[in-house]
Amino acid sequence: MKQSSGRDFFALLALCVIGALLGRMQSTARAAGRIDPLTTAIRATINPAASALVQGSNSTSDFFSGLFNASDLKAQNRALKQLEIVARQYAETVDRLNREIASMRAIDELPVLPGRDKVMATVIGYFPDENRITISLSKTDGIKPGQAVVTGEGLVGTIQTIGRNEAQVSLLSDPNRKLGALVISRNPPSPGIIKGENASILVLTLDASLPVENGDLVSTWGFSGLIPRGVPIGRVSQIYTDRTTGSKRVEVFPNVSMGNVREVVVLK
């Protein structure tokens, strides 16, 4: 028992000495503005483990937080998707209104043609399979079959039939109707006959000897008393020469895209 007490006394004394030495080491290092080696070693040993524990704790917390807040996140996601749809619809509406404003401005700026009155009309029906539109004019507006229907971009078609409350317009795309046309980019202009092939292609037939190039502007000829000369039709996109018939098949891309037309003018 006495031997054990002696060992405990020396151990306690050794601890006291070590504690005093460590305290003095820390005080000296602190006075010099440094961190003592023992503290540095302890931090190097403990900090990585502590960081791993904190990171694991945060991950676990985020996981359970996500589980508990899943319904709120779904609701927020649905709300964001609805806002995205509304924003897209708003942008499409603004684009459509801008196109309509530009079209109305172009119609208003149409040059005055001698002996012609401009009668405004609204497109109230579009029938692409029948190559026609219905407009908001009638016999009381003084219009006649065969008169030109235009927008600020160019020729749309001609009046076909007139009813009590509306009128039918035969579009340029109608393959059953032919018009006199001029390639006005040439000097002198190259005359020919144009008719529709489909909604996006018109076919102009020219004599094979007449000059024409891709990009040339095509307008109305004006030999008809109802359709004035010089109304834009479209631009040349392809040219094919048929040596056997002595003619050129000229494909013309129309200026007017009917899907975007809301207002037109009848030249009477």
C-alpha cells in the first residue's frame, strides 16, 4: 500500500511539472504572438474529425429538411411553372400585337393611287385549303369582284364574291386564277403570268429569252382595269428554263404571309 502511494505521489508530481511547463510554453508563445506546438498538434488531430462530423450532421439535417419540406417544394415548383407559362403567353401576345401594329402602320402608309379609294377591312375567316379569306365588307361598301386586296407588304388576292355582310377573297395561292405580273427589277420589266402553286410558292411563267435572277422583285402588271400596276407580289426564289416550250418557270416567294394578316385594304 505504501509503495502504491509513493508511485501516485511521483505521478502527481510529474503531472504538475508537465502542466507547469506546458502553461509556461503557452504563455511564452502567446506573448510572442504565436501558437504553441502542442496546441497546433491537438488542432491538427481533432479538426479533421470535427469537420467530418459537422459536415455529416449538416447533410443529415438537409436530407430530413428536404423530406419534411417536400410538399412545399412541389407547390413552389408548380407556381414557378405556372408563372413561366403566363410569361410565355404574355410574350407571344406582345409579339402578335406588334405584328398587327406594324401591319396597320404599313397599310396606313400605302401610297395614294390615282383614281383609287382605299377601303379598310378585317379578316374574319381564313380557309387555306380553299385558298380564300372572308373579310368584313359587303355590297354597301361599293366593292366589286376582281378588285385588288392588299396589305402594306403587297397583294393578298382579289375580291371573288360579295354577300350581304361579308366578301370572299381569292388568294394569290389559288392555282385556278392567273394574274399579269412584272419582274420590275429588270429594265425594262419582264412581263409574264403568275398563279399559285401552294401557300408558300407562286409560279411565274416568262418567255425563255427574258432576263430574271434570284431575288428579283415581282409586282402586278396592271393590264386589268381592276388591279393597279406596281403592287408588290413577292421575290424570285428559283428559276427553271424549259427549252422545249421556250419558257421559264420562275418560283416566287410571296411577300404576304396570310397566317399573320388581320387587316387588309380593298383598292376600288
